[in-house]
Amino acid sequence: MIRLTTAEKILCAAHKLFDRKGADAVTMRRVVDTVGITSMAIYRHFPSRDALLRRLSDDSFNAVAHEWAARTRTPDVLKRLMALADPYLDYALAHPHLFDHAFSVRRDDARRYPEDFRARLSPTFNVALDAINEGIAQGVLKQDDPHDVAMAWWAQQHGLVALYRAGRFSYDETQFRACYTQSLRRLINGLKA
């Protein structure tokens, strides 16, 4: 049996609270009570609530990026880009609070385009960027700024997800998924060389 460190227990408890009820539910007091540690113990691992939330965000980004990279091991760049679409939508629908905190809520620690993305500080963005760079190098995609293309790709996905979650589609989830996929295929067709 694997024993978790105190920091890992804190992160697990905070993640569960966040996933169920959102960022406002993650208080140091609730996490302390859930883990069963003293009030001072949590601050040895996370100096503030903001630091804890930042770590949750970073861990979520890294986990999603790892999953995307694992699901996109095909040499076909166009298939690789389309393979990124479903996990993004799946994550948005399965973890709405984490998704919103990562992508839809204004945060001082959020990465900014273009400087942070050009510096490769976004693990999720990098997965799409690498596929786009490869597609441009292979002549599969038009010559263009790969960062701008990757941002357009992400914005298309995010915009559709945001509209769906806001009730702007009358589709059920299956119909929306078909619309989402078709819309992304249209974008890829416009990017092809």
C-alpha cells in the first residue's frame, strides 16, 4: 500500500473539495479538517490558500497535458490535433470547477498570451503547439505563426465548450459532441496546406 505524504494528502483533499464545489470551497480550515492535521501543519507545505490553489491548477494542467500527449502518439498531425479535442471536452464536462478555474476565471497567476505561451509555460498549449509546428514543418499545414494557430485552435474549442455549458446550444451532449467535432474539422480544413 502506498502511503501518501502530508502534502499529497492536503492536495488530494483540496482537489476533492475543488472538484465538487469549486475554488470557494477550498479553505485551509476545511482541508485541515479533512486531512486531520493541525492548523499550522498545512502552512509548512502551502504558505497560503493561493499557493495551494496555484498548485492544484498546475497539477491539473500537467495531468491533462500528460493525458493528451499519451492519446496523441500518432505520426499523422491532423489526427493528432483531432485527438486533442475529445479530452478537452471530456475534462470540461467532468470537472467544471477545475476547468473554469484553469481557463475561464480571471486569475493573477494565469499564463498570458503571447509571452508565457511563447516561453512554453503552458503544458497543455505545448501539446497542440508541437503538433502544429510539426504539421507546418511537414507541409501538411499552411505556413503561419504556430503560436497564433495553436491559440486559434484552443479558442475554437474553448468557445464552443463555454457556449455549450452556458446553455447556448439546444443540443443534448451527443449532438453537441458531433457539432463540436465538425466545427474543429472545418477549422483544420482551413489550416491545411
